[in-house]
Amino acid sequence: MARHIIARTSDIPPGGRKIVKIEGREVGVFNLDGTFYALKNVCPHQGARVCLGKVSGTTLPSPVHEFQYGLNGRILRCPWHGWEYDITNGRSIFDPEVRVVTYPVSVEDDQIVVSIP
Ligand code: FES
């Protein structure tokens, strides 16, 4: 597994993201409250650069006539057709079998390291 230093932790503040190119592919690195996640910048639906999408929350399963909003700051919405993905695992909200490719991330000496298999 190849390891790549992509930034210092201070380069991506909480709620921020950075899109980098690693071994010919684009990877979006997100900071969610101090924890970093890396997703391949390809939507499994039709291939949009999903990491350019809006980060927000989503409506959660709830009783009829009730709307519960949650997971704020953890949902990535694809800019093309609005499919929503959980940044922490790449899984789609509507079908967890549909997912964006994710990569392991570690922090070493204040540097963010993304590992590519
Ligand atoms: S390409 Fe991402 S939702 Fe369609």
C-alpha cells in the first residue's frame, strides 16, 4: 500500500476539504471535527466529481408528517443528481451497498497521510 503525504493538518480546518491528485486519481480529503476521511472523487452513479458537492446533513427516517434532520456536516451531496453519501464510510444514504471508494487516512507528525492500495 503506497502512502502519500497530502497536507499538514492545519491546511484542512474542521469542516474543510482538499482535493488532491494521487497516482493519477483525484481524492477528496475531508476534516470532520478533527478526523480526516479520504474519498475517491468519482460518484458511483454516473461518475461526477462527487467531492466537489455540498457538505450538509440529511433527513433521517422518521414517522409520517415528521422530518428529522441529522448527520449535519457528515453528508456529501453529489453535484450532478444529488445522491447523498456518508463521508465517514462512503456509503450512500439510500442504499449502503452503493458507495464511493474510500482510502485509509492517518495523521503522522501533523501530516495527513492517505494510503492507496
Ligand atoms: S453522478 Fe452523482 S448522483 Fe448522479
